[in-house]
Amino acid sequence: MRQTTVRVTESTRALLRHLAAAEGPSMQIIIATALEAYRRERFLKAVNARYASLREDAAAWARVAEERVAWDGTLLDGLPAETVKPRADKAGPRRRGRGRRR
């Protein structure tokens, strides 16, 4: 993996070192985790802002509501249980984790 240098203030570096010592992961992992959380937060704020602007347009919001009703029809809600066939999994049930082999 390629690495590069990023300049941060001394106080940021001290905080990063403190977190790494207290939490266990490396400083690189802490930075990567924090940046991913920040990216997700920005994404969700943008989505929420766009939905808010969409709600302001009554006609557009009505179209969204109609589309949701159409998509709700693709769910298996309301079907009798015998109508829903389980998926044939040729490999059989999968185990979680590595576990021990016997």
C-alpha cells in the first residue's frame, strides 16, 4: 500500500496518538475510519437536503409517493406463505465465521 504524508497541527497529532494508544488501532486506521464516517455524514446530509427540497414541490413529492406505492407492490407482503418458495441453495447452509474444522 502506498503511503503519503499529511500535515496536521501538533494538537491533532497528539490527539491522534492518544486515541491510538487508548483504543488500539493504528493512527492510519483511526484517520481512515474518521474520514469514512465524515464521508458518510456528508452523503446523508446531502440526501436529506435533496429530499427536503423535493418535499417543497408538491407535484414532485406526489410522484415520489406514487413510485413508492408501485415499488411496494414488488414486496411479498400479503402473499400466502405457500406462494413464496424458498431459494434452492445447492451448496447447503453456510457457516458463519471460520470456526474449527474437525
